[in-house]
Amino acid sequence: MCNLWKKLFFNCLEVKVIILCLGLIINMNNNSAFLQIINIIGRNIGTETIKKIEEYAYKTKNNLFSVTSINV
């Protein structure tokens, strides 16, 4: 019974997003987590925009999180 609950809990979309966000906070170089968060949350960011962000990050030798973050 407990294993079933764990499987259901960790397959819940909200839990996946929280785990990805926490992982990105710990390691901001995790471009894979960044892209998954963008795709899961659905911020209406198209493939062309993501491609431009990736190209800019590669050109400036930064991670995707740094390129898209607002520096305050």
C-alpha cells in the first residue's frame, strides 16, 4: 500500500514541478530541468524562442537559467 502511494505521489504533476524547481535552485546549470519546467508549466514559449535562448546561452557560455533570469 505504501509503495503505491509513493508512486502516485511522485507521478503527480505538481510534485514533479516542485522537484524540478528545487533541483534547479541547487544546480542552476541543469539546462534539462530548466527546459522541463518551461514545458510542463506551459508559458506559451515556442520552440523558436527556446532555440534562440539556447543559441544565446551557447554563444555567451552561460546556462539557460542565467540567460533568462532578470538581474535585480
